[in-house]
Amino acid sequence: QEASNTKMMTSDKPEFCRRLERPIEIYENERLWIGRGFSKTGLLPTERGPYSTQDGSLSWKSMREASLALLRGDVASSTLDNNKELWNINGKPAAADVDGRKVTRRGWSFHEDDNGNVHESTTIEQEDDFECSNTQDNNGDNTSDTLSDDYCGFAPCKGAQDGPTDEDGWQYFPDFKEQSLLYPNRKRGLLDFVRRRKLRRIAMFRPDHFLPRDVYNKCDFCDSKVVQVLAEAMLDALSLASLFAYGPANPEKVTDAQVIPLKSKLIDTLQIGMNWHSESNKKDSIDDVKERLCTFAEKCVGKPGPIMHLLNPDMDQNIQAIQPLRKKAIAKFFTDEERMSLARLVIKDIDRDAYQLHCENETCASSLHASSNHGNKEEDDLITCQFQFVPCPNYKCTVQISKKYAKEHDDECGYKVLPCPSGCGMEVARNSMHVHVTTRCSLRQAECPLSLVGCTAIVQAADVTKHLNQHADTHFMLLSTRMMEYQQLFKQFDTKIKMLEEKNAKLERELARTTALLSTKNESNAISNDLKKVTKRLNALEGSCRTEFKKVEYDRRSHKK
């Protein structure tokens, strides 16, 4: 999986020969069909494919496709397919024709021989076959735990850190939903209808894919400020591009499908190997790279359109507010070690002949070793590379910086322990000095604790107790005076409280009288309404009686006739 950790390989070789390594993790998925057992052909169309990343956002039909896609980052994204510039930066697409030879986007490889030689191939197919071979692992030894050739050298993960698995590395689940995958089972239960297993192979970062050997083999010590600026700019560019492409919703949650394509295009944007110009100013060339990174999101994805701004008028402010959260999530996919390695390659590419930003030696280790054997500190200082990364000597400071900036950093390091400027004798870290001087220093100017009762004395914090003892009589008089003032205030408050109580009682009586009047009025209204209803009913009865009387009179007259 792309979000896996990246670390330095331990090696006895000089610094420039060390390589970054990272585990490539692919998940093999199968579904149970009654009578046929578990198989990849049983997977539903709506589910992840036979091989996928951990979150299932990227899937492939074959192990070969999955391993090559995750190794090189050549992952298609439906959101970005229509943006041709993303796939073809400065006329260099993902698969370009360089000097008549087809090459693919590189940077990571599963192979390196004992001498560090680069595998040469003439076609993309040959390169793919080489990467998918499983004859050797990264140390040149036979890999005993790998599966058949169809698995491209990947081995199942069956360690305790990988959770409960059976002997073949499978984990069983009811389905592939995110919540179900949180609770794997070692054996299949009655309700477990799917299974998956994690396959892993170690990939190595290959600087020789970007630069000639005589260029990248120079010492890895580069200008730390430029390295940090470029590494941070890469993370900013990738996080902003993901926000432009997929919106600001859920800034702390990103998927492999969202990040891997953008990351690959970002590395293309660096144009490592094409930045060197013999007559160009190195600072301007670095600025050009930073400018490409700053405009990466806008050029490759495009800013949110007017419809998005209509739906969310505060989108720009929201993106700025949540970008730190997105950067934290993106950093899992684009580690600090990988970004710094790419930044060093950019510097070596631009500064390959001037050595203004990186060391010109192939390694400084032997020079440093020779000087340490002589035991001459002055000679050691002269031989040591000015770009050598040295750790900050101040306690708790984790910064590593070029030796040429060590003095500058020490002058501004927040963890530098300094004596208190007031002369109290305490030594405090620079970033805590303000708090110490204003609240803790024994020589700071402090008010008398009885300033609230009228003492206006300002003394040193260490002399507060002495001041209280020497001016006890004065403080007693101040307290007595303040107590008398309080007594007068209490009397005034008592009088005012009595007045308010009387007024409150009067208002309560008035309220009771008004309530009684309203009640009487309501009763009168009710009686009046009842009378109206009775009158209306009597009128109706009277009309009915008249009608009946007329009918009887009519019948009587008719009978007489």
C-alpha cells in the first residue's frame, strides 16, 4: 500500500549508496460460492477486484498490473483522465520516447544487484518482465516465502503485527465493507463469505532512474534550507491538488485512488534530469521548480469552478483552513524521507557542476574518518563538508541542518538554553524565556500582594516576603480602612435591600389584584357568551314553533272546508 512507511536501508556503504526502501502491499481478495469454494471469479461486480489496495479504492485483475501500478504510480484516475496536461508535462508523458527507447515513469524498483548496477532494457515490456520477476529479493538472496511466479515475488504477510491469519495468510470477513474489515477472523465462520490476504514486497528508491551515476553518486549532503523548502513545497502542492480535485469534505481521510495518481504527476512536475543548464543561475532554477510546485494544483486539476463557489461561497477560506489537516493525511502517502530524497536529486540536477548547493565529493565519510583518526579538531573542522547534516545540540531540538547554518540556527533555536537576562542565575530555554521573565523570575518586578487594598509598592519577586514583614503596620492600617469602607457599603446595601423588598411586596399585591380583575372579566365574558348561545337557540325554537302553528292552522281550515 502506498501509505506504508518509508525508511533508510542500513548499509556499510558510504552515505550516497544508501537507498530508501518501502513495502509495497497488495491485497488478494476472494468470495465464497457454495459448492465451488473461495475464488476470485466469484467476486461481485460492485466489490473490489481480485487485487486491490487496503481501502479497495484501486483494484486490478492481475497481480502483474497491481504490482507495476503501485511501484511506479501509473494509476489511472477517472477524475483526472480528461486533463491531458497532467499526463503530459512539457511533452514528457508517463511513457515517453527518449532517444528512440521507450521508458516508463520510474523511481522505485524491486531489484538492485550487488554492485548497484542499473538494469538496462530497450522496451517497456522488458522492464515490466524484469520488475515482476521473483528470482531475487533486495539483498540478492532467494526468497523462500514468495509464492509462484504469478505473484511477481510478493510474499503473504503472516506476522503477529498483521493480525490473525491462517497458515496461508488469509483473513475471513462477512463482506468487504469498511466496518467488517476491522474485525478479521483466523478461521472461516458461518457468516464469513469473503476473505483476503496481504501480500508484500520491498521496493527500493533508485536515483539512477533520474540522473546519471556520476551526478547522483555525489555526497548526499545538500543545502538543508533548500531541501526543507522543496520537501515542504511538495507536500503543500499534493495536498492542495487533492483538495481541488476531490473537495474539502473529510480532510483527514483520503484514499489510494485519490493520492497515488497525483503523487506520480507531482514527481513528473519536478522534471528531475531536465533542470540543468550550464549558464543558468542556480537560485533561479530552484525558484523555477518551486514555481512549478506552487502552480501544480491549478494546472493539473484546476481551481474549483463557479458552480462549486455558488454552492459553497466560502470554499477558498475553507480550503485554507483545512489544508493542514489534509497535509497530515497526505504525509502518510508521501513520506518526509521520500520528499527529501527527491529534493536532493533536484539540487544535484540543477547544481551538478557549480556545487553551490551540494557537496562535490562522492562521500565525506572517508574524509571525516581520516580526520578523526588524527584527533585534530581544527583539521576536522576544515575537512568537514559545509553541507554535512549535523543535529542541533540543544536538548529536545530534533532539527538537522547543514553545518554552514549551525551557528545561524543556534542563534534562533527555541531550545537553546540561555541565562536569565534579569540575572537571577537560572538558565532557561529561549522559547520559555518570556514566561520565565514575566511569571517565574525571582528578580522580576512584582506588585505587593495587598495592592488591591491600596499598597502601591513595586518590589522584586524575591523581596515580597521581606516587604510584607517590614510594612506590616502600614498594611494593617490599609486593611482596617478598607474594612471600615466595606462596613459602610454593607449598611447602604442593607437599606437598599429593604427598599427593594418593600417595592417587591407592593408589586406582588398589585399583580394579585390585576389577576383577580382579569379573572372576573373572563367569567363575565363566559356568561355573556352562554347567554348569546341560549338566545340564539330560543330564536331558533321560536321560528320552528311558528312554522308548526301555521301548518296546524292550515290543516284546520282545510278540514272545515
